[in-house]
Amino acid sequence: MDIQIDGLIEHLRRRGVRRVGLQFPEGLKRKAYGLAVSLKRAGFEPLVSGNPCYGACDIDHETLAMSDILVHFGHAPLCGNDRVLFEPVFIAFDIRLLDRVIPWLKDKRVRVTTTVQHVQMVHEVLRYLKEQGIDATASVGGSRTPYPGQVLGCSFGAARGGSDEILFIGSGLFHPTGIAIATGKRVIALDPLTGEVREVSGERFLRRRHAMIERAKGAGSVGILLSTKPGQKRLELARRMAALTERAVVVVMEEVTPEGLLNLGLDCYVNTACPRLAYDDSIRFAVPVLSPPEFEILCGVRGWQEYQIDEFCQ
């Protein structure tokens, strides 16, 4: 795990700032104290954000308002605020793990995808696979994913086009499952931390989502969730969802939580904020939480055969 504190201190000195806000995703929060102490010793006044952080779209504007600059760790640049400095945290892995992937490939052409933690390895991955006779490619998916091969849970553009098979390098099943549904292509996933290789399909995911839509049938009240976080705020989409039925109203929230929805007491919710709320966190909510395409299926304006994963526009 690579956090370049010396380079960060030099950059902050060039900017002439004094009060520095520090924001970390949950998996990096234990790094906060050590980095804050290093900055304090270097003459800065650090402010550590203890609020939840779920991605580059989730900027702590309260900490930013109290700081000259906010350093956001662990994610690639997304917002255009020049007072927010993005510091991706890269994690290297043994390139020889790719030897475990090659027997799984049925095609000699493959598109390489990964999360921001491993994007610095993409060019080496392409070179290594090509040396093994695999025509490997990677591309930039759009403005939300500025690195070649990079995907987000809400943006799979880098996986589209080209090869019939996709290699995903990263931990967990959320991203490769999303890739499989978004592209309809065969996906092989390599976990660089455990060395495990598996083929990932969207079938189990789709069964769960079909059951969620069935649960939502007959809902007497529907809340369209609209996040106020700038990177997640999709006002026009929320309005469009609310217009599908007179039973739906827009609910504005900064942080969407099970407790907050429980207090509202509606029968069903449609999530226009981070897609993972509907997909990964649905078990935490007492009532069905649908994605916008799923709500369109529920309302009869989209067929099940037209199912789409919820993605943010580039």
C-alpha cells in the first residue's frame, strides 16, 4: 500500500496552505492518525474527517469548508474542485499470479479491467499477457474513470467494446458481477490479494433482483431517494422516476441509512444515489430498495429482458 507522504508535503507547501483536511474511505481510516501527525510535524494543521466515505463522489464538504484544502485518499479524481486533492492509494501484486488466469481464458483476446487500487499495474499486466500470447487491451471508460482499465461500481465503460472476454483484477464480486451484467460478456476475476481465480456471471445477482422487484409489487407508497452529495445527485433521474406513478414522492437525504428509511415508513424506495445501496446493502433495509431500471420494470415501462445495471452517466 503506497501513500507518498513526502510528495504530499512538498505539494502542500507549494500550494501555500496551512489547514489541511484529510478524508479516508473506511479501509484506510486507520492510516489517518499517522498521516495527520506527520503533517503536524511538518508545520500544517490537519483536520481528520471521521465521517463515512464511500467513494470519490463522497466529498466531506463540512471538513473542506474548515480547511484550506481537502486531501481525499484512496480514489481517483472525480469532482472539479481545485480545493480537493485526490491521492489514490496503489497496491501492487505479484505479476506472476497471471499464470493462474491463462488456463481460464477461452479466447486469445481479452480486455483488462481493475479498480483504482491496482491501475498502476495495468501496463505491466498487458505486457505480461502479451508475452504469453494473449492479445490484452485496456481503455479509459470515461470521465469518472480516468485510468486505463479502471471501473467503478457505478461505471463500467472501460469493460465495453473489443474483446469477448474480460479479465477483472480486484477483490470481491461486486465489480466483476456488474461488468458481466453491463456487457453480457464472459468475466474472469483474479483476486490479487488471495490469488483466487473464478468465472463470474450475473445469474445469481439477477435472481435476487427479480425477487426484490416481486417484493415491491403492491407497494402503496414509494420514496425516490435523492442524495445531496454532489457526486451522487441525480435530480432529473429522481424527477423522472417520481413521474412514473402518483404513489411516488422524492425523498432528499445526504446519507441514506436503514434507520432513516425506517423512520419514514414507506413501503418501497428507489435509489438514485450510489448504486451499491440497492445492490450490496439491500439486506440491511426493511423494505425493498430498487434501482431506477428495476422501478421501470415494476411500473411496466421496461421489460425484464431489458434489464440494465444502474450506471452513472460519464
